[in-house]
Amino acid sequence: SRPSAGVAADGTVWTWGNSSYGQLGHGEEQKRRRPTRLGQGREVFSGALAVMVACGSLHTLVLTVDGSVWACGFGGNGQLGHGGTASKRVMMKVVAAKIVMVAAGAAHSV
């Protein structure tokens, strides 16, 4: 199975499915069969509300209302955007610019 994610009306992110590389963002590599909120809400994204999520095969991206992009999961192809190939089990801020959309493919991010 692949990761799945959604943004709730209150701006929190919920993830479920496979997490073999931490792509659910909960800090471990445990599969979740039900949607589980990331953290305690907005503190996951430095207080910003999430507005969009995108899941690749092994990574997840989140766009926040301030235009920041956050990523977690497998980074072996550089798809997390952190400047390296390390995998991340929790959401890490990638871009603090005014991004308006994110998309994720099997092993890439747009």
C-alpha cells in the first residue's frame, strides 16, 4: 500500500497507509490503518495551517497557508527537496517561499 493524506477544515493534516520510510510523518515506520492526525495540530508546521497535501509512492508533501512546503518519507532521489538524499520520518520544512501548489509523483515532487 501507499501513503494517503488529507487536510481537515481546521488546517490539520491526517495520514494513513504505508510508512516504510516514515512517509506518514509520525516519526516512525508503522503502517496506520485509520487516518491519524499529525502531532497536536498546527505546531507541526510552525503554527501555519495546511492547505494542500500530495503523496508520492514513498513520500508526502504539505503546503501551508503561508506558502511553505514541508516533506517527509523516502529521499533517495532528492524528492524531499532538502538538498540531499536522506529520508525523513517527520515533516521537515523545505521551502519558505510563496508556493501555491504541490504535486508528488512516484519518485519526484513538483
